[in-house]
Amino acid sequence: MRLVPPLFSRLICIKNNSNRKTMILPILAYGDTILRKKTKSLSKDYPKLDVLLDNMFETMYAAKGIGLAAPQVGLPVRLFIVNATPFEDDEDLTEAEREFASTFVQVFINAKMVEETGDEWAFNEGCLSIPEIREDVFRKKNIKIEFYDEKFNKHVKEFNGIAARIIQHEYDHINGILFTDKLSILKKRLIKGKLENISRGKIEVEYRMRFPKTKKKH
Ligand code: CO
């Protein structure tokens, strides 16, 4: 998921502590079949998971993302990362939400949504795979989710508001769902041409991407 740029101006990048060399991975654009693929669970012995996570964080920060799912970097596995820290300054949020967001950086492995409850609310979502398109998406306010962290410790946690929102968006990615799928038929029709342009790489984007309908790489 991606934020509007101004909010990102004060993002503090949380770098990994190791001296490993990280790599910014190309983000797959709308239309790539990997974004729609069925994803596999990760086992504890998944090769070089630490390197993959470092690269995913680096890729997400470079693209000013607040979430990134493995299928977006070409891996159809049940893994996503979240970084809500840019929301610590968002005046539209409650004090409690800002406080929570300020430290919310989390790896989600083999996540399973346990329940989604509460009223649906609209939030203007964006996605690193779908640059320049932002639309209001309705989702339920509270979630309970089961997942493993990077050390394969199991958690069952509840989230609400903006934290839940980012998780729901990323969780959709590991199920092959994109936020544009959730729009009305009319909205979908209105953005059809833009989506086609994204697939063809006919777009200006300031981070590294790979487009399915062209050989062009950014
Ligand atoms: Co996304």
C-alpha cells in the first residue's frame, strides 16, 4: 500500500541492523499474473528469508510504501510487511492511532484472518503495483489476525483503524486480490484505460518497477 507523498516527508527509515547488502527489487505492475497467483505458505527453512526481508523493507522504503507483499516482488508466498510509521504525524487520526502507528513495523508470515468486525469505513487507498491510482475503498474497522513473525513466533492479534487497513490491503495481496477489485463497476470502467497504461509501462514512476506488457524496466 502507498501513501500520498506529503505525509511521507518525515518518514524515519528503519534500517536493518546487519551489514548485509540490500537490494531494491523491481515491483510488479498491475496486470502481472504473479499478482493473481495462488500463494504458498512459508516453512521455517525457507531459503534466505532474512535476506528477502531486508530487500523487501529496502524496496518498500525506496518506493515510499507503507506495506509490501511478496507477490509484488515476484514471489507467490504468504508473506507481507507493514510500516505504519509515516502516520505518526497524520492529524486525521486519533492520538491513540498515531501513537500506535509511530512504532508499527511488522512482518506477517502465513497470516490467517480470524475475523473482521465493525462498521465499514472508507479510506483512500493506493498500491505500489498500481501507481497514480487512488480510490476510496470500504473495509471493516477491526480485525483479528493470526500470523508468524520473522523468527517464526506465532501471534494472534487485534488491530483497528489505519493499522487494520494496511494489513487488510496487504492480506488481500497474498490472496491475489487488488484494491481495484473492490471498486464499483462504474469506477472500474473509469480507470480501465489507466490500468492498461500501467500494464504497458506507459507511466511515470519514481521507483523500480517491472511491467507485464513491455520489456521496459524502470
Ligand atoms: Co498494494
